[in-house]
Amino acid sequence: MRSSSSSLSVWDGDIIPQRYNSIPPQNKPCDPNVPNALLYMKREAYADSTIKEVARRLRHLEKHCDLSNPEAVKTFIANKQCTNGYKECLIEAYAHLMKSANIEWKQPFYKRYDKLPKIPQTEKLNLIIANSRRRMALFLSMMRDLGTRPVELAWLKARDIDLKTGAVSITGAKHTIGRTLKLKAKTLAMVKQYIQDKNIGQNQRIFPTDSDSISEYYRRVRNRLAKKLQEPEIRQIRLYDFRHHYASMLYHKTKDLLLVKQQLGHKDLRTTLRYTQLINLQDDEWTCRASNNVKESTALIEAGFEYVTDQDGFKLFRKRK
């Protein structure tokens, strides 16, 4: 299966022919082989990030058990001291290997125990941003403002940002929907200056790296700050918690689940429902208004009021203080 060095690429230490379309799919069972599995995934149009994660997990399994023995693999995973979620990831990686080799096996299923993420305080997020270098500070500020996934910002190009209005066109990742979000004025000013100083062209990415590298650098910044301030709870703030914080605060402010769903790019409302349970700020004070004509109702809606009910010929609206 190997070709000349000019036509090879590497996934996590595995050499894979780039001309994978020229290699016919297997029609009969063969020995499980990690490079073949990654090649199969590439041929089936899996994302490079997914292939990389599968390669990492298969290499982990390969170090501890015989990949050609499904029962040995299942026994190792069953006895491994880790969460059911990680066991499920290992099983799914091994399933790719078995499928690529056309081997039938009885796949076990692990039930994940759902645990709501802990939402960090806004002050803690701002503290991490303030102690980050320029590029990371900009990246985190944008995540805080937009609630994107890290990879969605890694894909962002200069042309995706309207430098006059702060509108940002997001390409959805991981089965999410593309959407347009808006930066706050302070962050927009940071973006403008960064693009100018770095001479970033319209078709160039703002952060020309992958999300794994960004995550690794974030952890170093976060852990260094936690040690400096002697605040171990800061170490518990994951990069993805910037997205969780955005969603939870947006829901608390608007109580509009469909808006949160839209802003996060979720396709399934059940995913968004999690964010209704994450915070309880005990701040349910409202400003109320009444209207008896279309003009007044329109003005109230444009001012951010939401319709509640009709009473005595009036329409009642409210807006959170």
C-alpha cells in the first residue's frame, strides 16, 4: 500500500497514501490495521480532526491489547479505570477499525452518565483573558462574545468579519448550523487592530492554527495563572466553558430558548435545553408595559420587550431589568 514519499501524509505517526481514491475498498475480511482504518475514514470523507482522534485512541489500544482480538479489546476497555464516556470513545474508534477490515463483531455499548458543566464566573473568564498574550486574549474575547466552538474560530477568515458592524459569519462545525453573530465594541476594536498589525488579508485566517494547539496553549495559560494566584478552581475552567458561559448568560438574560438555539447553531432543541439548568442568578425583576395599539406594541418589541398576555383590552409586555 505504500507509495513514494512525495505521496504520503501522516496522521499521528501513521503513514497514509494521499492518493486514497485510487485504492479500491476491501470486499472481504482482512487483518485489522490502523493505517488502513485511517485510510478508510479519509476515503469516507471523515474530518481530519476526527481521524486524528481515532488514530490516537487506536494507538492507545494497540499498546495494551491485540487489535486482531475483539474480545481482548473489549476486556481491556471494560477493566480500564475511566469514565463510560471515554470507554465509548475507545469502542467507537475500534469500530472504525473493524469496519475498515470488514470484520463482524459484537459491539458493546456504554451508557454515559450525564453531568452538567459548571459555569465559571464572568470575572474568572475576564481574569484569564487579561493574563493571556495578545493572540490568545483576542481568541478568548471572541469566544466570550460569540459563544462559538474553538474550531469555528480557528476556521474564521478576515472576510468573515464586518469591521464596521462587528457582524461575524460563522461556519458551523460538528453538525451545527452556520450563523451570524456580533462582537462587542471593545472586542471589535481589538480585531481591527490585530488585522492591521498582522497585515492579514481578506482570504487569510485570523488564527492560522488548529483547535488542538489552541486548546493546549490555553491550558498552559490557565494553569500558570491558577498557580500564580493560588486559585486551583481556575484550573477547572475549560476552553469550552467560554461557550457554556455565553449560552447560559444569554438564556438568563432573554429566557428565549429558540434564540439561544439559533446563536449556538444547535439543530436539536434538546441540546439547548441543558443551558436552562446551569445557572440560577436569582434576578427575576421585570419592567412592565401595556399597549392598546399596533404602533405601541411594535415600539415595545423593538425596545426588547416580550409579549406576555392580554388583559382588559390591553396587551402586556415585559423586559428583564
